[in-house]
Amino acid sequence: MRRICLVCVLPLIPHAAWAQPSAPAKTPAEFRFADGSVVRMLLVADSIEVRTKYGLLTVPVQDIRRIEFGMHMPETVRQRIDQSIRLLGSEAYKQREDAGKDLVQAGHWAVAPLQKAAQSSDKELSLRAGAILKKLNETVAPETLKVKEDDTVHTLDFPIIGIVTNPTLKASSSLFGEQQFKLGDIRSLHVHGGRGDAEFSLDASRIGSTNEPWHDTGLTVDRHLRLVITADGDCDLWPQTPGQYVARPRGYNTPGKGGAYLAGALIGKIGENGKTFMVGDRHEGTPGEEGKLYLSIVASPWNNPSSGTYRVRIRTEAAAIAGNK
């Protein structure tokens, strides 16, 4: 009797079919709109695409500090404005008049196209475009007239100038649910969840005591991000007789050089010309301004280099937004 071997063959399911696509990140952000309103919601995106003169860039949201949006004129509006500008050169009086009224009604959308038309070699077209621009300058808000055609994406490292190609930006909150915002309605976007953690040592013999008064941490802080700085270690203010005048990050019990803070105190500022603030062994708060973070150790009052090291840890985190998950 012949044996029959039964083989059970299971269908092969590709691994990709099992994998579920991960949901886009939700990052706290502040949206400022053309009508002056401000909304704080969660930006639902991992990255934003920017078309530049050097090609298309994909920028991770975690690297973005803010975006200043340009015009982003709707295509239907652009077509109407282009047609109206062409009709400004019409020989028919009524067509010219109607075109002028349409351009005035288009408001700030018509400013950039009219500026180009005002430079036309056609003198009649140039004069009519200039006259409409003058009317718009009297009726449209000055800050709206300054809106550029390009977008500027400010990252942690450098600005990117181009056009954000996403047609809309998605945002969510527990109160409003998910919303799609047209880029033409947004003037700026401030991202609050950017990265910015660091850990390093400050040498008291070099920072504050000599010709290097401030240490550039390399971190750019956002005015909305919560900044947490912690420090420990020792600073000997008179190393010629070690151990007699030892300070901690809060400082010694005598004023340092300059007198504003205690000798040996760890201090900070945001921006090269920023206002100095006390760090000590712990500083926590929202900066309220944007710029590079600098740290220093207050010099000894006896005009000598100090010695020792402070270990510094810096963390930035998004401030809580009420009502959002």
C-alpha cells in the first residue's frame, strides 16, 4: 500500500501586511492666523515638505522652531487676479473699471501681482496698477502688505526659504477635535516640542574667569518651551590655598566680580545681548524669548582665575496646553 504524505501549506503573508502604519506625531504648536486670532493645538505631522530653489526638502517637525508663511494664494483667486490684471489693459472702459473693482476687492492677495504689473513696459497698465496699489495701501493692514511670497522655515540649525507644499496642516485638540487649516489662512506657526537636551561640564578656570566670559551651549531655546537646567560640582575661588573658598552653583557668600551675583554662581542669558538670569543648582521656567542659550560662572572677586568644574544638564520640554491630549 502506497503511503500518501499530506503536506499542509499555509499561505505566506508578507510581514508588511501585518505591520500597522504608525500614527503621525502630535506636537504642541501655536497657530497665528491672518485675522489676528491665535490657537494653540497639537500639530499632527511627522514632517513638512518645502520646495526650494535647490530641490524638495523634507523637514522633521521636531527640528522646526517656527514657520513664517507667505501668501499661499488659492489657485482660483490667482486665476481671477491674473485675468483682472490683463483686463486693466482692455480698450473697453467698463472692463477696465470692473477689473479695477475686482482687484480692490481681492485685497492683500492682489498686492504682489499688482506690484509686478506696475513695473510693466505698458505705461497704461503700469499707471492703472499703481493707482489700485495706492488704494490698497490705504485700506489693507500694513502687516498684511508685508507678507512675502515665500515661506521661511526656522529650524534649530538654519532657516529654509521656499514654499511649504503641504496644502493644509492638520491639528487636533480635545475641545475642537481634528481640524484642517489652509496655509493661506495661517501667518505663522510656532512649534513647542522641539528637541534640545544637553549635558556637559563647565571649567571654572576658563569660563567667566578669563577672556571667555560666556559658554555657548549650542542650544537655541524657544520662548514657549519649558527650560530646565540643573547643575552640581565645586568651584574654588582661591585655588592658591585649596579648599578655603569653595562655591557651589548657587555661589559663595560674597559678591563676585561686578557685584550683581555671588562669586562662583552659575548664571545664564538667552542671546548674546540677552538679560542675565540666575541658574544656580536648578533653574526651571519658560524663557519668554527665543535665542541661543549661554552660561557663565561668576568670577572670583580677587581678580584671579578660579578652578573646578560644574556639571550641567539642560532639558527643554513642551509646556502643557490645557484641554489637549
